[in-house]
Amino acid sequence: MNLLSKIIIPLFVVIVIFYGFKNKINVYDSFLAGAKEGLSITLNIFPAIIAMVFAINIFLDSHFIYFLLNAFKDILNTLNIPIEIMPMALLRPVSGTASLAIMNDIFIQYGPDSYLGRLASILQGCTDTTIYVLALYFSSIGIKKIRYSLGVGLFADLVGIITAFLLTMLLF
């Protein structure tokens, strides 16, 4: 398997060059055109990424999320939902990096094999970065009206969060 993983990319490059030679396509010019297009896409996406990172950092540094969660502490305790996992559950649709940082903190504080560690791992796999994806990809291609995408994506995240809690309670 290790040998296959080392030869697959060079083999792919050789196949592309052979295909281009066979069909009389200038592979190098096509590569340069693709690289230029990739740079222009990067330049279009860059402002959305900077805005998202800036907003998330302000939100996390303000500790507003912890203030908000303390208001719902009794409800979360009644439902047997650990309050320590809620910042990750709330930030996962916004930022994968922020949720990974929170998961890493949970691993350090409680351990990866603890109930919270397993819950964080399952939560990371059951949800997606919906708002990040919409902001990044829709803005990069110029879509202004997202219609039902946000609602459907956030609903899918909610189902993923509930599923993560249920799976963790049932299996661990």
C-alpha cells in the first residue's frame, strides 16, 4: 500500500502529459492557465476568509458564548448535556478551526477517551462548517441570494449535533 501511495501522483502526472500529447494539447500552457485561475479564485475568496476569521476571533475573545451558556446551565443539566461541549457545538457550523481548538482543549483537560472527548470527536464528525462554506464558496462565485441553503445547512447541523449526543449517550 505504501508503494502505491508513492507512485499514484507521478503516474497521474504521466497520464495527463500523455493524454495532452496524444490530443495535441499544450499541457504546460493549460497548467499555467489553471494556475492563474487558481490565483484569481484565491484573491476573490481571501476577503471572505479574513472577515470570517476576524469575526470568530472577536466572538471567542469576548467570552460572550460562555455568558450565554451560563443562562442555559439549568436546562443543559436537566437534559444531561455537558456545558463544556456546547461552545464546540455552537461554533462548529461557523468555523472548523475554532471547533478543533475547543476539541483540543477538551482532549487536554479531560482526555480523548473520556465521555467529553468521545462526544467532541463524534460531534466533529457529525457536523459541518455550514456558515463558513456558504460565506466562502458562495462569495467566491458571486452568489448573493442563498435561498434555502443556510436553513437546510443549519438544520442538518442541528440533526448532526443531536445525533452526536444520542450516539455518545447510547455507546459510551
